[in-house]
Amino acid sequence: MAAIAPNMTCPKPMKATSNGVFQGDNPLDFALPLAIIQIVLVVVLTRVLAYILKPLRQPRVIAEVIGGILLGPSALGRNQAFLHAIFPPKSLTVLDTLANIGLLFFLFLVGLELDLKALRRTGKKAGCIALAGITFPFVLGIGTSFVLRATVSQGVQQGPFLIFMGVALSITAFPVLARILAELKLLTTDVGRMAMSAAAVNDVAAWILLALAIAMSGTGSSPLVSLWVLLCGSLFVGFCAFAAPPVFKWMARHCPEGEPVNELYVCATLAAVLAAGLITDVIGIHALFGAFIVGVLIPKEGPFAGALVEKVEDLISGLFLPLYFVSSGLKTNVATIQGAQSWGLLVLVIFNACFGKIVGTVGVSMACKIPFSEALTLGFLMNTKGLVELIVLNIGKDRGVLNDQTFAIMVMMALFTTFITTPVVIAIYKPAKIAVTKYKHRRIQRDSPNAKLKMLTCFYGSKNIPSLINLVEASRGVEKKGGLTVYAMHLMELSERSSAIRMVHKARKNGLPFFNKGEDSDANQVVVAFETFQQLSKVSIEPTTAISALPTMHEDIISSAKSARAAIIVLPFHKHLRLDGHLETTRSEFRSVNRRVLEHAPCSVAILVDRGLGGSSHVSASNVDYTITVLFFGGHDDREALAYGTRMADHPGINLVVYRFLVDPEVAGKTVTLDVDDSSTPEAADEECLSQFKAKQEGNESIKYEEKIVKDASEITEVIKSQNLCNMFVIGRIPEGQLVAALNKKQECPELGPVGNLLTAPEFSTTASVLVVQQYRSKLSLTSLKSLKEGQDYTNEAYDSD
């Protein structure tokens, strides 16, 4: 048997590529085709598992760990034919190399997203919570190591084993935690911010302890070897901290906002990552430490860091990183956990991991006067494990510190603690709900026009910020009307990417004024635009951020509108203006967000179809010179549009034109009846609204009111086209009356209503923006609801009202 062992451990090297099946070659015997099969299998399996676990709101890392275990000897790998065909021993070197390259660049991304400046600003509470979250489980980890060494881990080195167990139990997975908080919509809450700050401190401390454990786990018999490893590692970190930042800052300065990042800078940075990994591997720590250090030292401001994430993340996180989980899964054999002793040790490890983290965090949190429910939530959040945990365990196994059974126990512990985080947090933490008491001002049209107006304006990026600010400027009215408060909400999509941490940094100022003299102003042009407008105008601007997956983003918008007691929500249209003057779809998913908000909003809603209101920059109050046209057919939404237009007319630089369309009596025949005595009819409500408007119009030269008698849709179109000097049309989303039925029945965007579709049609030539307004009602009409459903034709329905 001794003669066979070398053949088992040193298989014949594989050639890279085959000559093809037609020449008798089996692709599974060659490195490249086998690696491709392995990657495809891993990606498909982990994505299917992620889809299955999605209803349980589990992070993707759970699916990837389970996928790795399923492919290993615990499940599918029990079939020796499958294991030797797809994951033969001779292919594992190539697989591990690809996995470690993926890990190397992923740790670079983690370092890139760890903001040391934000870490230095971490409060005392977060620092104390992080310290407790490390100390208690670390001590319990050391205690657990004595039990394991006396049972299933006999003969391992005591010093390294103590530290590895301590680090494994005390670690908090910063990237995974960010993802979980974002999924649960807790990222911008007090609990979320505290958890992220504490986890960031915990993360840095864990890396330092892991470096110490690796240095001590060397095969050299002399303790001087470990000392040399630590000394050289410290010198490398010191050299990088001194030499690298000036170079990276120079690169960042030469990458202006809005322009593509120079390819040379990206290549140089990625080469530096590999070089740093090589140096730390030569020192004897681990290649991933060098990559992590380079990522930490790159400046986080400006487009340079974002460009690096964009170029590296999808390939690494999507293809190469899952291989690391498979590599771990091939080393994990759950079958080694058998017998009462092994299962008892698994329960002990899980209990100590949870008890140390949760009790330590809860105790210190309550000492910091954090309520018990929030403290307990923090405890479970800090107990999140993930990729970093697997890195610790894999390094420990590769160094001979953890045997197969201990490794399997620790992997199961990491899987369990991460899996329970989301359901437990949902069960125990109920954020303070917004009071269900109805607030008074839910629409622009109101009995007390002098009351303060609150708007929630939403935007996805900087492209339409000038028009949005110009709309706010036009909406501010006059001081005697109580003023205007604007809640500017940046809608950020939580994609399947792992870099949710970048969103955390962007959301740190959530709820704070953009203009803050105590800190440097963010270079982001969105922030600069809003803070400049706030200083020049008397409008109060309060920023907020919604970080959410698109299917649930409307929930963030609606809850923010409720908490702000907003009278109207302004949403961006899902199309943007091309250079040729036509509207082009940005992303069709945004359309679904708008439809859901329109259906469930607690106040009035407006969709801004932006055609460059005021040009590409903010127009100051003294230079505003707009013509706003309101098209009035009748109904709730049209009355709200008229009320909005009337408010705009208070601005000294705005001229308001109101066209009321009436059906020609010759066409109407006997279908037009008006019972003025019945004040509950829609027609009576329209007449009352218009009479109030006419009273206001008297003596005001900036307001023009005309009634247009028309016979059909062509005459309506001619009247609208005559407004060639108009800067913006303000219209109701679902107008009511006989004339509306004459408009175009085939509508590309039913959520804009018939008039909105006419004004945004490609054949309708106009440079005017369009504001489509829906008035708040406790229950929308059947016509209004049908227009918000995909694939429903509502145009042949009668325009009913509630």
C-alpha cells in the first residue's frame, strides 16, 4: 500500500486542451473543458438554490455554501463515478487556483468598500458593541477548543488551534450583513447603522487576529519563524500605507466625474493587487491579505473606485467566487459528524457561537441604553457568518489546524448561524410603525391653500436632477403660503451584486441636511446641486435614501411619504430624452415601480416626463420664465392638476395658461346633462373648482383661462399643438367626461392616461415636459385601477368616478 500512495496523491498532470471528441479525446480528461463544466455546473446549481431560498430572504452566500456541500462527498460526491468524472483529484489544483484567484479579487473588493474614514468616525457605542462582540465569543471559542482537542481534534497544535477557534466564533461577515440589512430594509435605520459600524470594526479586528493565527500556524518548528512572519507582514502593511495612497490618489484625480476611467489605471491597480498577493504569500501570511490591503488604501471618493467595482465584480462574484464554495464543499463531509459525541460537539459549537455573540452584544448594548428589542436584534445580526468564516476555516484546514470532522462541524455552525439571522430578526424586531392616524393634507387641492406643502421627489440618478430642481423651484409658491418642504429621495436598486456595502456609505447621511459645515461636502454632483439650491432658495430640502430591490421599492416610497406626511409624490418617468428629441426607455422595471406607487400611494402622485425643463442646469428664481399649460377636461385628477398649476402661478416668473375643453353641443346631443343643484356630481365639483380658480384669476395678468369647444380628438390635438411656447403641460392622469373617450384608444403607457399618452407619443412634436397628476382618493376608480394593470385595456370602459 505504501507504494500506491504516491500514485494516489500525485496524479499525472492534465493537458490544458483536447483535440476534440472526433479524434478520440474525452474532454473530461483535459483541464480547460473540465474547468468549464465545473464552473457551469456550480453557477447553475447555486443560482437555482438561490432562487429556491429567495422566499426565505436568505443571502446568496447560503445558497453557494449549500451548493458546495451538495457537490461534495456529503451528497452528490457519494457517487464515486460522479466525483471522479467531474471533480477528479487531478483537477483539484486547477479548481483551487481559479477559486483562490476569485477569492483574491473578492477580498480586494471588500477592502475597496471598507471606508477607514467612516471607521474612524465610529461612535463609542458601536466600538463597545464590536469589542464585546469579539471578546465574549473569542473567550468561548478558546474554551470550546479545549473540548475539541480532548475529543475529535487530538494532536493539533494548541496555540494556532486556540486562535483559529476564537476567530471562527467571533467573526461577523461584513458583506453578508450588509446584504441582509438591505433585504430587510434596515440599512438606513438606527439598528442597521449601528450593526454596520460595529461589524466594520469587528471585521478589521478579525483580519488582524487571522493574520496572527496564520503566522503561528506555520510548519516551522522555531517560534522565531512566526515572529519573522508577523514582522515582515507589519512592514509590508506599513510600506503600503506610506507608498500606495499618493499613487492611488493621483489616479483618482485624473479620473474626472462623468468620463470613462483610463484603462491603464485599472490594469495597473489589478496588477498591484496580484503583486501584493504574491508578496504576502511569500511572507507566509496568505495572498488574500495583500489584495485586501490594496483595496483598503484606494480612495473611496470619485468614480475611480466605482469603476474598479464595475469591471471586477460581476466576473468574480458571478463565476469565480462560487468555485471557492465548491472547493470548501469538496472538503466538507457531513457524514463525519456521526455518533452522539459528534452531534453533541456540533450543538456545543453552535450554542457557544450564538451565546457569546448574542449575550456579549446584548449586554453591552443595554449598558449603552439601547432598548432590549434593538439590542437583541443587534446580537443576532452580529452573529452573521459567511464567506470570511469559510476563509478562516479553509486556511485552518489547509494549515492542518482543523481536521475533517472539526472542519465539517465548523462549516455547519457557520451555515446555521447565518441561516437563522433573517427569520429571527423578522420575528423579534418590529420597527416603530408609522401612526395610522390619517394626516390632513394628502393632496394639492385643499380647503386651506396657505398650509405648508410637503413634497416627496424621487430620482434614480443625476441625469434629471436639473429638471427636478427646476420643478421644485416652480412649485414653491410664495412665502405667505407657508413654504415648501421637499424630501429628496435617492432610489438605489439593490441588485444581486455583492457590493451592497457601497450603498451603506452612500446612505450614511440619510436624513441629514446635504449642507453640513462640519464635514467635507460630498463631491457627488447630486448633493452639490441640492445643497446649492437649498442655499439659494427658501425651500427646505431633506435628503433620504431608499435601498431596495425594484419589486419592493414602492414600499420604501410609500412609507417615506407617510412618515413625511407628504401631499404629493413626484416620480421620474421610465423614459429619458434622446438627442433627437424622442423618448427612449431607460429601464422598463422603473415603470412597474411607478404603477405600484400610483395604486397604493397615501397621497397624490405626479409622474414627471422630463424633456429638459429649464435646460441642463438649475435656473435661479430671478431668471425663471416658464409658461405652464393646464389641460382641463374634468374629474378628480384634472382638479388636482389645476390646483398644482394654480400654486405654480404664484411664482413671479411663471405664466399659467388653463384650457378647459367642452364638447360641442351639436356632437353631444342629449348625452350632456348638468344638474347644478346636485353638488355631489363630478360636474358640480368641476364647476365649483373652476369658479374658485376664476375668482383667483381676476386681476392676475400671469394667469390666462380659455374655454375651448371641440368636436373630436383632432380638434383637441390642434389646440394642444398650438401651445408651441409651453415649457410644461400639467394634466390629470385619468380625466373624466365624454371628450376623453374620443382620444387615442391605443396607449403605450396606460399609467399616463389618454392625454399623457398623446403628449408623449413619438408623432407628437413638442419640447415641453409633462407632469401627469393623480389626485389622492381613499379608493381609486375602476378605470384608474385598470390602467395600472399590465395587459389590461381600459380605454373602452366608461370613465367612472367614485
